[in-house]
Amino acid sequence: MGTHTRHALLQVRDVLNADPDRFTSNFYLRLFATNPELRELFPANMGHQRAMLFRVIEYVLETVPDRDNHPRLLEFLGQLGRDHRKYGVTEENYHQFFAALMREIAVTMGDRWDEDFANVVSQAFMLTTGVMRGAAHSAPGPATWQAVVAEKYRLSRDLAVVRLKAAQPLTFAAGQYLEVQIPQWPRIWRHFSPSIPPNPDGELEFHVRAVPGGSISNSIVTETQVGDVWQLAQSHGTLTVDTDRDVLMIAGGTGLAPLRALLIELSFRADAPAVHLFYGARYPADLYDLSRLWRMVATNPWLTVTTVVEDDTDPWWSTASDESGRITLERVQGQLADAVLGYGRDWTQHQVLLAGSPEMIANTRRRLLIAGLPASKMQHDPV
């Protein structure tokens, strides 16, 4: 793509970056004023939506001029189009979005806007909406599924297990996460990882911890009841097990869920590799799934589990292990990375799967890289 086009798109990006919140607020005012029926597709609080929209616009303006990154851009836009199916977006809605976006960019650019800018920017966003539209049309299966809460119980003040039954089997793979909408917060979607693999009966299980300021997670822990109907949509994530090499799994808190689903799936296979799971939490009582892990270790000789806590103030806590020696409760004062690197084993040839909070993933990955573990063998979902 020519230098002129690159310069024009980056100049538009810089102008919009001067006040992103004002631009996105004005864009949605324009979109809803000309198409009031679209307002019901969006949540009442638009703050998160505006931030997400601007990140997409900025990414498109930066990436379109770079031909080397076009495959990644097309993959991103395709996924975005498939994701938007759950909102009920129609062909006409894409045209309405494009018209409002072009008009708002023109107004924001002011006197700088001319025919050259209009041509370059319109081509970029015609590509954007075209790829999204095509991906949505070609996506297999329904846009959403319904699942009914069959059981919900709280393991602690801020942690709940929710089990659901869908009317039909869902399309996802063990280790992936799903988009979830609960009835208490319509039109707001969050990502949760099933803790069991997909199955013909449409059964699902989620482990949800209420986080400070987290409206959805707090509602699930405190308000969800048997009989509630959840909406489920697109699956995401790339956590998979390479059966050709040994596997190191590192889970923090409810990050155990996707790795647990992978372990359950492996337990039905004859070619399961050797897996060592490090499962960590702040306090011993937060290691909520120990009994299930203990049973899995007892019946799967390829699995070893080491549990780790940062603070061992619980009075019952002590170093112990099961008779096989393959599940160990360790008095580790520190973080998961301390336990992994202090274990006295060479992990450099292992596949490494990380799951947990963004902070835990970032810190653990950094420590492993410094210790010499190759980045190419590490997998985690976006943080």
C-alpha cells in the first residue's frame, strides 16, 4: 500500500486519538439518532462498548497500510464478525454503522477532510465491514444457545460452581472459553471457561469467583438461581494439549477450570502425555477443587499435581502428599513461578499451559522466559 495511504490513515488515527472518548460518544449519538432501533442492541452503560470500538478502529487504521499484517487483520475481523452474530446484527446494520462512522470521522477531521481522505478511509472501513459481514454469514451453527441453571452452590463467600444443561450440545473444545450472558445483566457478555469438556448431553460447569467491582461475577455468585436461563455464544481460545511431549500446566485460582477440562478429556485417551499441574491460590482454603484432583491423580498415572499457596496462615495447613506421591501439598511462601522454578526439574522441553488472572499469567510467563523456557512452547489465552 502506498506511502500516501499509510500517511493518511495514520493521520486520521492521530486526530481521533486526541480525544477517543469524545469521538466514540459522538459516534454513538449519531448512530442512535439516525437509527433509534439500534439502541436496544447495546447495554445501558456504554463505557466498555465505546472503549472496545475505539480499539478496533485504531487497530484497523494502523494495520490496513501494512500488507504483511493483512492475514492477521482478516482473521481478527472475521472473528469479530462471528462474535457479532449474538447481537442479532443484520446486513442493514453494517451499512448504518459504516455511514455513521464515516460521517463522524469527517466531522472530527474538520477542515482537513477532503476527497483523498474520504477515499482512503472509506476503503479501510468497507474492508472492515465486508469481512465481518462475510464471516458472520458463513459461520456454522446457531449464533447463540440457551442453557438452564440446573445446580448452583457456593464453595465460599466469593466462589460458586454453576452447572447448566443446554437443549443441544454446544460447539466448543475443552480448554476454550465461551461468551456468556446472564438474565440479571441483559446485553452484557462476559467470558467464562467451562471446567468440563463438551458432551452429548449439553452439560456445562463454570467456576466463578466474585471479583471486586465485577458486576457480572458478583451477580452469578450471589443471585444466580436454579432455573435461570443463560445465553451462550461464540467459543474462543487456543489452549490444547500436544500429546507428543510432556506438559506443564500452571493454574491460578479459577484459572484451573480450562485446564481441568483438558485433564478430564485426556483421562479418556490412551495416548495422554505426562502432565504436571501446579495449582496455586492465595490461601489454602482457596484451593477449592482438591478432592476432584485427588481422584484424578488416583486413576491417571500420567498426572502429577503440586498445590501451592502464597500465605499459609490457615492453621490446618501442613506439607502432605497422597500415597502415590503424585499429589503434593507444599508449604511454598511465594508465587506459582517460585514453586515451578524451585521444583528442581528441567521444563524446557515441556509444553507449558498457563491459566489464571492477567497478573498471574504475565508474572509467571516473564519468570519462565528469564529462566530459559522458550516462548514458542508457552500457551495462554489473551490477557
